Amino acid sequence: MIPTSKPHIKVAAITHPGEVRDHNEDRFLTYSFLLEDQTTPGLLAVVADGVGGHKAGEVAAQITTDTIQTSIASAKQISPVENLREAILEAGREVASLSQQESRYAGMGTTVAAALVIKNRLYTATVGDSRIYFLRNRKLRQVSIDHTWIHEALKHKLITPEEARNHPNAHVIQKAIGNPTPPEPDFRLNLANHETDEQSIANQGMTLKGGDQILLCSDGLTDLVEREEIENALLEQTPDDAVEALSSLARARGGHDNITIVILKAPAAPKKKNSPLLPILTALASSFLLIMLVAIMSLVVWMLGFWPW
């Protein structure tokens, strides 16, 4: 792949340590490129939310984002889902290896949310509770699945949504990069209610339309900002303004965690330019039709003998 400085879709991103923590364990990246044919554009976006003690979380998150970018950039065959899978598994192996080798990094880990856009097709993968949202037709939907105790409890109706809000297990994640056995990435791209897992996975490679937006974020945003508020920000503001506004809103509400947001927005289809000859051709065609109409009417009048002379 050939790195480029200008992505083919709009990108806006922000990260902030929040109002409580003294350092930021979140990491993100956006990487734009061309495929080897030098005509097909691509964009990789990743958000990683590190955990595991003083500065260890940021090490895990940095290794993860770096490894995923390197793996995608060096892929020989373009198979987006398999490329994402191998990149995330490799990141898991790298983080787990360092965690086992150095005691100061023992137990470190990270979540990851990744989106890969090849031309106008979207592919996603997640591990943990960093989320991916998708906006189309003015409706925002969470398309990733949280790998958390809370999600499983809600799924099996062990607790209510109201009980989940301030539950003590709210941040217990069930999958993370850094486990001794690297977890399989989740490729479910949930676009509709009641989809089966197979149907959600089959959505990979969906075609983006002009104006579609993809938002990746750490839970420092979603713990404090509601889905409807995120939706309104995307609808009412540019991506650059939206990331600023959403980050500021989370901070104003306490900012108890690091906050990272990446927004991708598909460009509208270019309008077809009218040829400068079109007005001339239109005028000529109209004149020709008018002349033909007059000639036909004159012929009819002559044949019926209506000439005044």
C-alpha cells in the first residue's frame, strides 16, 4: 500500500485525558493510502482505550495502534476482513508478550475499535467496549457490540437498562487485547434490530452513501453523552466541530475518563457538470422543432385549401 497525505473521505479526531486523570491512556490513528493499483483509495481508523495500571495502559494502546497500522500497510493481499483480523491478532500477541516479559507491564491491555474503508466499502472490527456508530438517513445506530458483563446481563434480561446505568460492573470487559490468548476480533456490523450474528457479519463491506458518517470512540464519551446527543452533533455540525463539541460535553459532565473520538464522513457524489455547449444545442433543437412545426401546419393548411389567396 502507498501512504497518502490526503484521505478520500472527511476525517476529524480528538483525544483528551479528561478532567480527572493525569495522563491519557487512549490512542487513535487515521491512515490513508492507495492500493498497489495506485487508483483505489483506502482509510484505516483505530481507537484503543488502554487499561492496566500506571502508564501501562497507554503502552498497550500504542502498541496496538502501531501494530495494526503496520500490519494493514504491509498486507500483500487485499482481503479487508482477514487483514483486520490478522492485524488485531498480531497486536494481541505483541501486547501479551511484553506484558509477560516485563513486570511493570504485567496485566496491561486495551480495547480496540477499527474501521477500514476501501474506496466506498466499510469494514469494521472490535475487541472490548470501544464503540462504532453509524449515521445514515439522519439516524444514528451503534453497530458494534460491547464485550462487557453489562451487555451480557442485558441480553439475558438479568438487569434492566435503568439498573445498568450505575451498575458496579459497568466497566467489566470480557475481551481485551493483552490476554495470554489473543481474542478473536468481533466482525458483527449490526445494521438492524433482531439481526442474527451471521447476518451482521455478512454486512461487512457495505457500500457507503454520500453523507454517511462513522464514529469510533472510547467509553469516556459514551459513559457521559447519550446516543441522541451524539446524533444531534453529527447532524447539526461539521465533523471538526462535532468532535470538539462532544469532547467538551463529556468533560463538562465530569470527564472521569479519557475521551477519544474519530469521525469519518463519506463525501457526497460529485454533481455532473453541464457541457458549455448544452444551452446552444438546446436552442438549436428548439428552433428546429419550431420550424418543423410551422412547416407541418403550413402543409396541412395548404392541403385543406385554407390559403387566403
